[in-house]
Amino acid sequence: MKICICGGGSLGHVCAGVLSSQAGNEVSILTGHPEKWSDEVVVNDCDGKEYRGKLLKVSKEPEDVLKGQEIVLLCLPGYLIEETLIRIKPFIGNTKVGSIVSSTGFFFFAHKVLDKDARLFGFQRVPYIARVKEYGRSANLLGYKKALSVATENTEEGFEKVLEKLFGTPVTRLDSFYEASLTNSNPILHTGRLYSMFKGKEDEMFDHQILFYKEWTDEASEIEIQMDEEFFRLLDTLGVKSLPTLLNYYESRDAMSLTNKIKSIKAFEKILSPMTEMEEGWKADFTSRYFTEDFPYGLRWIRDLAKENNIATPMIDQVYEWGISRIK
């Protein structure tokens, strides 16, 4: 297939390496830093497997890389989605445009920017845990999902099978874009954890960089469960039925078992919290994408829709207002 990946972050690197390594695929990159990219991308996964692929084109100009593409895949932070859709709109024609994850506003922005018959798809959760190793050249794939769910609009029957082949993971088609856009993954999981770590300690120095999941606490789990209950009141109102609660997703029954489960996930164990090293120690980094994306381009959509539907979300409000206040 002919595929253009928009974005040069961790997921952009891993998707570029995985997809370009497959025979018959032609992969191009739209990025703000084309001069930093090699024409070959190497990805090493958590099991020792190597993906190695050649890129067809790398450019910062949409007209250079979008002509004739079958799929355009956005691997972008939330704040870049709308402006990127505006830039690529004149060049996409009948191309299918998708997002590697939809919880940062992809469908909301696409409905605003693109034509009503635009061919859209968006994953509910990212397919990989990814980290850049050497920018433009290599990346690490730290973990896979057992299965993926995708929302689609105006795509052909069976398109999920195309995605299944590309990503090497079973893919299920969702009934509504809400199911992909309103997830309790990063917008709730990240924001609740950040609130538990740094609320009241915004200027405090810590003696180490906290492991985000490995050092998870029961307090964080209690906040997550309350936020999740509020979230599901919204889903019930919208008629969304297919999402699992956090407790079900993590095979837990209460805060303590949720904590133990999250702390035990091998793929998560080395992931660090967004913190900056100072002379006196470590402190919260409010410029991190954990803050600049997961609050205004993640939790925001949940909170706004709850307000529109007159659903009380006291814990979500508390967490959201704290996070937004830290990044202004």
C-alpha cells in the first residue's frame, strides 16, 4: 500500500519502521524536520525482533508526499491535528485519513475541517508502546496490544482487515466514533495519576524520577476509579456500550488490586513520570505532553460532552481544572 505518516514522534517512527518493512508498502513521511531523517528506519521490539524499512519520501510539504496515497496516518499530538488537517485537505482527494489514536480529538477536528464524505478511521488505543532511539533513524517498540479497535466513517466494508494486516494485530470495527474518541486510556489514566502525584506538590523537589506505573499508588487507583465511574455515566447517556471499565480492562476488582495489576505490567515498568532534573532534585514538568496533550486534548472532550449532557463529573472537573491551571 501507499502510506503517508504525518508526524515524527515515537509512534511515527515505529509505524514508519514497521509498515515500511512489509513487502509492497511504500511509506512516506510528512514532518517538520525532514533534514533529520534517514531514508531507512530501524525498529527493535521488546522480543528482540528487528523491523527495517526504506522510506520513499520525507518532506515538510504536503504536496510532495500526499499524491496518490491510499492511507494518510496521523501520528500527532492533539494540538497539531487541526492545523495538519487544514494543511493536507487540498491534497488528500479520496484518500483514507486516520489517526493512530483518537482520544486527542481526531474525529472532532476532522468533522470540523474535512468534507462530510471524508473517509476517516481512528484507533481507540495506540497499537504500540513506542520510544524514539535516534531521531529519524531508529526507535524501540516496547510493547504490543493484543487487539485493536477502530472507528471508521465512509470506508469500505472489511477495511479493518487491511489495518489488521498492516499492524499485525486483530482489529475490530467500532459502532461509533464516540467509542474511539472517548476512551478511559490516557485522558483518564494519565491525568488521574498526575493529579495523585503532583497535586499540592507542584513546586516540591523529589529525590528521584518517579516510575509512572511501577510506583503506582492506591490513591491514584481510587481517583481513577471515581473518574471512570463519572466517565461511564457519560457513555451511558451517549449510548456507547462497548468500552470496558478500567477495572475490567485491568482485570481488577478494587483500588488495591488495580494498583497491583498496573505495577506488574512488564511493558510499563520502565516508563518514567514527566519530571525535570534540577540541582536540588526532580520536579514536575508541566511542559510535558502528559500535561499539554492529555488535559486540553484528551480529558477536555470528556468534560465538555458531560457538561453538554448535564452529567455531574466532580472528580473529572477537579482533575481537569488542576491540570489546565498548571499549563496556562
